[in-house]
Amino acid sequence: MKWFNLSAIWKEISKIRWPKKGDLLTNSIQVIIFTGFFVLFFAVCLVIVSAFLNSLGVL
């Protein structure tokens, strides 16, 4: 396997653009907020569906 050697692997690793600390923090906060939004959205949907089913006498 000519393409598989350590020098080629290290060369490719050096081309990676690793995120800076500020970028990582910003992205992490965005993911947490986005996840929290969907938790609230699905909780509200659950309450609405439960109330609707209760009004029909299903639950």
C-alpha cells in the first residue's frame, strides 16, 4: 500500500484547520441553544397533543 505511510498521514494532518478556542465556544453555545429550542418545541407539541386527546376523551 504505497499511499499508506506515516509521512503522508502527517502531511494530511498538518493540512487540517483546527478550530480556535473562540470558534469552538461559539459553536458549542449555538448547539446548546438550538438543542434547548427543540426541547421546548417538542415539549409544547406534547402538551398540545395531550390536551387535544384529553378533550376527545382518549387519554
